[in-house]
Amino acid sequence: MAPVPVSPISVGHIDDVQELRKTIPSRIPQRFVRDGIERPRLFMTNPTPCKNIPVIDLSNLQKGSKDEFRAELLQLSASCEDWGFFQVINHGVNLSLVESLEKVAMEFFMLPLEEKQKYPMLPGTVQGYGQAFVFSEDQKLDWCNMFALGLEPHFIRNPNLWPTKPATFSETLEAYSREIRKLCKNLLKYIAIGLSLDENVFEDMFGAAVQAVRMNYYPACPRPDLVLGLSPHSDGSALTVLQQGKGSSVGLQIFKDNTWVPVQPIPNALVINIGDTIEVLTNGRYKSVEHRAVTHREKDRLSIVTFYAPSYDLEVGPMPELVDENEPCKYRRYNHGEYSKNYVTNKLRGKKALEFAKINTTN
Ligand SMILES: COC(=O)C(/C=C/C1=C(C)CCCC1(C)C)=C/O[C@H]1C=C(C)C(=O)O1
Ligand SMILES: O=C(O)CCC(=O)C(=O)O
Ligand SMILES: [Fe+2]
């Protein structure tokens, strides 16, 4: 079942943050100003030494010696278990394609507002240009412009939302998405091997896998201490692949050990995170970790995010191999289409979406 929210909802006027920057460069409308506890603490007097998310060298898994393979596989499993996030280097995705997509994405965001508004993300929907996950007039807004498209299977596409400018946008996105799809399948294969499962278990289970892309553009913000670029959330996907634009400011933060840890971009690396679906399938062994984006006073930032998830038809639940008396079943079985619908019809709210699947245990 495709997640198509239909109920009419009233979200009030949503300012376009790029236009705000042009017209009233130093004012932050109240709707973007977060309440105290939600504000990012960017100027800590006593910052904790920064931990960095793990780095996986995919070439060691694909063409390394037996020892290199074994060591990298252990590192991959530990990253998924301890962090839910890692950066992948030597990932095999054509770097000039990565750069081309970044270029056309930036060109799109730099178009006049009237041109971008030909592809509106209507309230309650997740595809097109605008702000997703806004469901009421009093909800705080993110300091971000989004452009999102469903890619696979084709029935989730809305052809009216594919832009004609820049001219090479669609072909570049198609080529990029094919490569990212291959990367996701490869990563899922190694994740399965690391869990002592059959290497094809996820590919076979996922069927007509769902793939979507979201481009997030965060303009510089005069008061980055008051706003969020993107609200805290975990992703509903199985895996998410995130590319940070070259020269972008640091913006992604993940919630680890009760602190927000910034993800330092590594040139040409892609950031991978475990989504809610893998958390459920692995019975919580691999966690989908809460993350958010913060803004920068002087620099803008672009991120290009691919969500890779199973077919909407799939019945998702913990895999029997990962359930036993020490790890009793933590999630109920549900239909992934239902999960997606629930995810996209609620505001981003930390790990709350997963409550849809959690079995409540009292101890
Ligand atoms: C703004 O979009 C999202 O944040 C998002 C939605 C992705 C989707 C589309 C843009 C088109 C239709 C399919 C889908 C819902 C995947 C997040 O994606 C996560 C949430 C779920 C659930 C998921 O599978 O990926
Ligand atoms: O821009 C980022 O770094 C975070 C993006 C993200 O988490 C998302 O789009 O789901
Ligand atoms: Fe995310």
C-alpha cells in the first residue's frame, strides 16, 4: 500500500527559508524559534572530546584478502550495533555522478521560487518542493527547503513533480539512483553475512524495494542557536545513504550516549544509517539512531538522502534467527505499507514512529 495521506490539514503559511534570507536576512520568524530544550547547544563552554562515527572501507569487503574481509566485516557489524551509523569509503559509486547530482540539485534550489513552486509538496504529502512533516499551524518549522521524489518501484513516482530545469536533472538522478541501489544491496548483503544469515536474505525478502530521494537545502541562518535545520528523527527506511555537499558546513548530528555528536564529513565518503526497518528485522540488535541537522551562521549546506526500504507488501517482524530466550521478540509483525503511511502522516518526532511496532514490555 502506498503512503498517500489525503485528509485536508491546515498548516498555516510556511515561509520559504531561502526567500526569508533574501528579504529579511537577520529576522527569525517565531515559527522557526525552538523552545529552550530543543535548541542546539552550539557554543558549549566545555565541549566533550568528539567521537567520530566509524568508517567502513567497502573495498576490503569486495576485494580484500580473507583477513581484511574478516576485520572489515567485524567493524561493519560493530558499527551497526554500537552506532547505527557509519561512513563508507571506496563505495564504488561513480564520484563524477555524485558531483553532477550535487550540481544539479544546487542549481534546482537556486531557481526562482515560482519555478520551484511548480512542483509543490502539498500539505500532508512527502514528494515535491517545500517542507515535509508539517501537520498543524502551531508546529515549529525546520530551517530547510526540501525537494523529495519517489523513485522505485515506478508506481510511487509522480511524473508531474520531476523538474524540467535544470535540463539534466532527471537523467542525472536516474543514473545516481541506480548506483545507490547497487550500494544498498551490497551493504545489505554484508550486513546479513555479519549477522550469520544467508547473504541474500534481505534482497529476497525486500521484493520490489522502495527507493526515494530527498534533497535538503539549509541556507545559512543568522541565529543557528535558535533553530533546527531538521527535527530529530530516526529514518523509517531499512538503510539510508546520505551525501553531504562539497564545501558544506558540518550539520548532521547523531544522538549517542545522551549527547549530540556531529558527523565530520570525509571527502567522497557516503554516510549510511540503519533505519527503523532493520531495527525491527534484527529484533533491536541494530538500532535506528535518532539524528538531526543544525544550521550555520555563514555557510549553507546541501544533503542528498536516499531511503531504501522493502516492498510495501512485506510483512515485517523480527527474524526468527534473532529471537531467543535472551532476546525475546521486541516488535510485532506489521505491513511495511502501513508503517510507511504511519511514518509520513506524523511529524518527525525522535524515535516515536517505532512505537507503531514495539511490543510493550513492563520490565
Ligand atoms: C520527505 O520524505 C521522507 O522523509 C521520507 C519519505 C520517503 C518517501 C517518498 C519521498 C516517496 C514515497 C515513498 C517514501 C515514503 C519512502 C522518508 O522515508 C522513509 C520513511 C519510510 C517509512 C521509509 O521507508 O523511508
Ligand atoms: O541533512 C542531514 O544531514 C540529515 C538529513 C536526514 O536525516 C534526512 O533527510 O532524513
Ligand atoms: Fe534522517
